[in-house]
Amino acid sequence: MEIILDHLVHFTDRHPLEAAEFFKKQGLTAVMGGRHEKWGSYNSLCYFSDLAYLEFLSIEDRKKANGSDNPLIHRLLKQRAGGLGQIALRSDNLQHVKAELEEKGLETGEILEAGRIREDGSLLEWKMLFIEQSDDEAPLPFFIEWKQSEDERKHDLHSSGALSSKNTEVVVSKVHYIVRDLNAAVLKWRKYFDLPRGEEAVYDEWRARIYTISLPSFQLVFAEPSGDGLVQQMLERKGEGPYLAEFDPPVFGSYYQVHGSMYK
């Protein structure tokens, strides 16, 4: 299975553009994405190289959100704390991805038709596929298939001003996950997503065991707390799942910390 990072979803209870202010202060472009009319949500977006981006997702209409058929919105409604909530992987054939995951023993939902109304009133459309899992499990990625080609998307984003030249100099280099059981998490991800072997290490500064898997466009870093430190604190605060992202060049210092203090 080809692993291409499409975007990182950051859950927030703020107005999405307010949540993106930290990025704008670094000289990067962050724009309103628009409204998901069926889901009762809205977002802002900060695009980087290779069309990967960070999405700030918030609830606009709680009644609509409660009735949504989108697992991502359900996870947002149940969030324990703001910050990275889930990652999306890009595909050009969700039917193939669905069949491949189910062959490996995973249950998936129906492929969802999705769209949002952009600020200029135009409609952007895509498809989504989610793996079915319980709320207390570390969220596995979901998959997205855009109805535009990559060239069409690049042209669209450049012409609208959503993707600036400075943004294209930045790449998402690492995504960090907190897990309770490092060995079990690594085995699961490698099995389901055909990931290569990685390297295990001890990170004393965070009081954690980590396992890093290098992929063509970014690295996945899994961390299990080994004592009272940042990883243990984040695990207690928001549970298992993504908690840190790194960028190259490091425009935000070493890390983009998702507990919120860096963009208040």
C-alpha cells in the first residue's frame, strides 16, 4: 500500500481561522477552507509542499454535527482536548484501498461522498474511507480521494492564494503518535499498511521509548511513555493518537506542539 500523507486534522473549539493565527504569524499563508454543510463543521487550512496540509476543524452547528454520518466529526465531538486528532492518507482508488484493508481483517465503512462550500461559494468535492474502530483505540488514518487531479488542485490553490511560495518551501517531515503499547501499535500499523521496519530508541528528554518508520515523504514516530514526562502527560490529557508534528525547515522551532500553547 502506498502511503502518501494528505493532511493532519487539528481539532479545535475556536473559530478555525483564529486557530491558524500562529501559522500566519510565522509568515505562512493560512486560509478559511469553508463549511461542511452536511456535517455542521467548518475549517481553515495551511498548505505545504506536495499538497500536504494542516486542517483546523471546528464545530459550527452542533445539531447538524450530532446527526452527521462522518466518523471524523464524531471523533471531534468526543475529543478530550484540542490538538491533532487524526491523519488522512491520499489515494486515487478508495475501492482498492477498501478491499485491501478488508483482506487484512479490518472493517471499513462505506465510501463517503464529501464536499465543502468554499469562501467564494464554489463547491469542492472528494471521497472518504474510514476504518471502523472503537473510540478508545488510537485513531488509525482515514483515506481521501480527491475529485480533482493533483495538477488541477495545485493550479486551484495557487490561483486562489491558498498556497504561497513560502508555504511550498515547507514539508511535513514527521508525525508523532502516543501509544500505550509500542510493540502492539507498531505491529498493527506495519501489518495493515505494509510499512517497512523502523528503528527503536529511548528518548530520555521525553521519558519515552520511540519507534521511527521512514516513508518516502515523511516519518512516523510512535512513542510509549517510560516515566513521567511529556509523552505520559499528553497520554493522560488526550489519550492515544497523534500529538506532535515536525516540519522542515523547522519554522515553529523544533516542533509544532499540539497542546495549544504555541498558538494562543
